Amino acid sequence: MDELQQEGESLEHQFESRIDLSPLNSAISNIKHEIGKVIVGQKETIDLVLAAILSDGHILLEGVPGIAKTLLTRLVAKTISVDFSRIQFTPDLMPSDILGTSIYNASKGDFSFRKGPIFSNIVLIDEVNRSPAKTQAALFEVMEERQITNDGTTYPMDVPFLVMATQNPVEQEGTYQLPEAQLDRFLFKIEMSYPQPEEETEILRQFHLKENKVDISTVQAVISKDDLVQYRGLIGKVRAEEKLLKYIADLVVETRNNRDIFLGASPRASLAILSGSKAIAAMDGRDFITPEDVKYVLPHALKHRIIISPEREMEGSSTADVIAEIANKVEVPR
């Protein structure tokens, strides 16, 4: 019995976390509590959004109208004590409306740069697919390099900088398809679903008790800008064994060699899967990733980065179907 007890203690010590993740886990719990004051359900969506924020990645949130995409992004931003701005994308929106423009100063006889709404910590871009390619291209540099170049001068973004964009997948009139180069810059594409019947009942109950109002004033900031930067540093220290790195690479390479896929995933996809897996592991209290973490983030990191073949589309298959087949095909490391 003593030997078994000693062996158990040895194993417990062996898997003891090398990183103190308790502050991060406490912060995540507090954020979820604050969001839960208004949002009912959507637990997986909230987990993925928080994982992307911890991974320093941009988020594309897709769903039908009325399921609280915009509300969720506003609440997440409210729980973090950082600057927040919202940009409503429309067909007539110009790049200068987002990035800023040079203004002539008559008294000094020169031009000065007036920053646009993109200069913030968390930027909500509502209905991102309602602006044409010229406006979408304005986001390429700032999303990838966290900077804006205007008239030969570079303006770095403040840290943290995160774009949370929403889009409606069912409405086609007045919308534009996002360029592949822009889609590739989003860490995750998260698809929000309808609430379950019991969740919808709870939504009605809360709405009734609050006299037909959605009150977000009770949601408080629970972490600071410095806290977020610190937590991101912890995510970077989460371990990933060599065999798991190879597993991620094999999954992404398979998208490039699969006959059912017209356009495979870029190396950005590999990096997204790794960083997302680390965040999920840390949120679960672990300082190492597992194959389950990789499988969990895989569809959200790939679905906007690959294009399936016309033949599979004609068969009625979806991108998610092909990703699931790849996940089953590639051998999981032991």
C-alpha cells in the first residue's frame, strides 16, 4: 500500500504544472461570470473567443442575425480594461474611414495624421463582409503587422491589438466575399449556433425580469491590459512535444495533398493550431498540449483557410466534413 501511495505521489509530482496558471484560470472564470450576466449558453463560442484572445489572434465570428454576435464581442471587450472601438462596415466605407487620413494644418503649413478608429486595443468590425475589396485590403497590414503606414510614416498599434469581426453567412445582397489573404489573418473562424430550447427559455425569462431590456451596465472589467499581456506570456510557455508538432504539421500538409481540397492551408494555419491548442490547455489548467487540444481547435483554425473541390461541393459535403475526414485519417501520436 505504501509503495502504491509513493508511486501515486511520484506520478502526481511528475505531472505537476511547471507554470502557475492559477491567476489565468481565475481571470478566465471571472470573465465568464461577467459575460454570463447577459449571455445565456454559447459556452464553446466563449471558450474559443477567450482562447483566441490569449493567443493574440484575430477572430471571425459568423452566425445568423439575432444570436448575439455583436453583443458577445462588446461584452468580452468590456471585461478587459482596454480601449475599445466599433466600426460598422458598409459598401461606401473608404480605407481612410478606418485607418485615418492626413489633415492639412494651415497654421503650420504642413499635414498631420489623424488616426482612425482602428487605433484601439479591441476593434469590433461589425458585418465585415459588407465592404468591397478596396476597403478590406486596408486591413491587411494592420492585422498582420500591427501597424499602419501612411505617407511613408509607420504608426505601430498599441499592445494588445485585436480585431473581432462578425459576418452573416446567409444574407447575400449587399455583401462581398472576403479575400483569402484576409481570411488567413484570422486565427479562428467561430460559427455561433442557435441556443438550445432551455437556453432560449432562460433568455426570455431574463429579458422579462429586466423589463424587456438588455442591460450590459452590470458587466465589469476584471482584468487589465498588463494582466492580458502577462497571461499571453504564460501561454507561450505551455509545452508542446516534438511528436505533437509533427502531428500538427501532418494535419496541415494533408490539406495540401488531399484531392478533395482545391486550396490547402498555409503555415499560418499550423501556427494558429499550435497557439490555440496552448491556450485551450492553459485554460484547462495544464502546461502541456494533448492531441485532444489539437483536434478541438482544428476545425476553427482550418475552415476559413481551405477551399474544398467543386466535386465535393456538388456532393453536398461541407468544409467541416472534409476537415473531420482529415482528422480521422492522420495518425494520432501515442
